[in-house]
Amino acid sequence: MAEVVENQRDRLLHALEMTYPGWNITVEDGWWIAELCGPLTPQLSKAGVVLYVRRTDGVALGAALSQQAARRHSVGPCTFV
């Protein structure tokens, strides 16, 4: 059973990495953590973009990263590294 859970986690982790390439995503001690690649400019910060996002599961992290992507996009395409 543990192997099934691990495979599901690995698949979700891979999907998030492919969907949000502007973030370094890891799973540590039960936390799903995303770190923004590149600098957090004043414009991005003003739009609500953060350096780190931490959630208790991958689905919640995906939802948070979706919001972050929308915020980054609102600043303009030049914000994507």
C-alpha cells in the first residue's frame, strides 16, 4: 500500500513540475513546497506573487500555484523565467 501512495505522490509531483516550470517543487516532511525560480521583483510582489508556497498536499499546492501563475501573468509575460 505504501508503494501505491508513493507512486501517486511521484506522479503528482511530476505533473506539478511540468505544469509550473517557474517553481522548484519538493516534498519534505509531509509538506509540499514550491520555491519561485528567479527574482521576486517589486512588480511581482505588488501583484501578490510570493517566493515560497507551502501546503499539506499536492492538490492544495497545485491550486495555490495556479493562483500564483495568474498573478505572475497579470504583470506580463516578461515575468516568466
